[in-house]
Amino acid sequence: MLYWALIFFIVAVVAGVLGFGGISSATAGIAQILFFLFLVVFVVSLIMGLVRRR
């Protein structure tokens, strides 16, 4: 998931440099959603791993 967030971020940066503002903002939004979703899943799995050890 983090990989796809990075890919969308790179596409957003390239689109922004080339002047495609709509595509740039859309892909940046998708990258941001994927990144925060990754963080939530990471934290939940970290907590579940700590709880499971006890």
C-alpha cells in the first residue's frame, strides 16, 4: 500500500511539473488517502502484535 502511495505521489509531482493541475491534485489526493490508510493498518497491526505476545 505504501508502494502505491509513493507511485501516486510521483505521478502527482510529474503531472504538476508538466502543468496538469487537475490530474496532479487528484493523484495527490489518492496518494494521501493511501498513505493514511497504510498508517492506520500499520498501527493496528502493531498493537495487535503487542497484544498477541502477552
